[in-house]
Amino acid sequence: MKIKPGFILKHVAGKHIVVPVGSEAVHFNGLITLNESGVLLFEALQKEVELEDLIQVLTEKYVIDTQTAKSDVLSFLDILKSKSIIL
């Protein structure tokens, strides 16, 4: 899975925001603000990755167990899927 073309990460006024560009700007209404974990996952999703890769991103950065990381990653992916941001 990976981020669909047409979505970029911007740092605006101290916040990390996912912004639609090009034709996605016509279809997507709104913005998504990310915390630091969300930024790490969004950046990892710029290339094709598997669920296990995303779990590893969180467990390498934070002192959390694999099950917690998996739960957090799945929640994040659910949000991106509901907004049609990932392929």
C-alpha cells in the first residue's frame, strides 16, 4: 500500500497537514492534521510498504510493543482508507 498521487504533507503554522493537490483537490474536501506518529507513517507510505513495515517504523521510533504499534497503524490506515488517500 502507499499514498495515492495527489496528496502531500505540508508543515503549516507548526502543524503537519495532508493537503490534496491537482485533481484530488476537486474530490477531497478538507485537510487532515497529523501528529508525529502520523507523519512517520505518512512518510513511510510514500513508497509501497506492507503492514509489517509500518509497525516496524513505530517500534523503532517509540518504546511500544508490537501489538500496540499494530493497533495504532491499523487505526491510521482506516482513516486514510476512509478518505481514499491510500492505494
